[in-house]
Amino acid sequence: MDQNHKPVPPAQWTNKIDCPRAATLVPGGKLPLCTVKDEDFAKLIRQLHMSVEVSYFDPLGKWQSLVVTFFDDDLLLTPARGRLPSFVLNTFEALSLTWNFLRFRGLFKKGRP
């Protein structure tokens, strides 16, 4: 994706990168997801803070994805977050977020004169 969060057409990048496929990784295993063959394209990726979406199956067979956003000398991994599988867990999560928000807000009120 480009800096406007629009997909970049495959014709613009498929011949500039090499992406090996891996069936599975052992726990703790490492494998490069992608290698950029064109140095000018690599610079453009960092300058425009482009993102790459990586899709995979977790150990339970559930489809997951994460987004890798590139910066000048760094990167940011953003995992996709799904909803919890039941009404009770979703309710508990909502109550927990509300409680933490109110506690956090209370900390700021206590600090004021």
C-alpha cells in the first residue's frame, strides 16, 4: 500500500522483489518474507512509508494477517485484531476497556489543582 493506503498495482512491484514461499516454520524459525532486488524501489518504499500486508495461517489454522510499514531505518508491525469469539468475552473486554479508561481519566483529574 502507498502512503494514501491504496494498493500498488502488481505490475509496479512484482519484477522488483523476490518472495520465497514457506509451507511452515518451526517454532522460533526465521525466514525472509521478501527481498527487494531494485535499490531505487527499496528507497521509494522507505521514503513513502509504504506498507506490505502479510497473510498467514496461525497454528490453529485460522487466517491471520499483519501489516509491515517501512520507515527510513525502521519498520512497524501491526497485527490484525479480530473480535473475541463469544458475547461474554466481548462484554468482558468492553467493560475492561471502559474501566481502564475511567481509571486513566481519574489519574488526570487527581493531578489538577
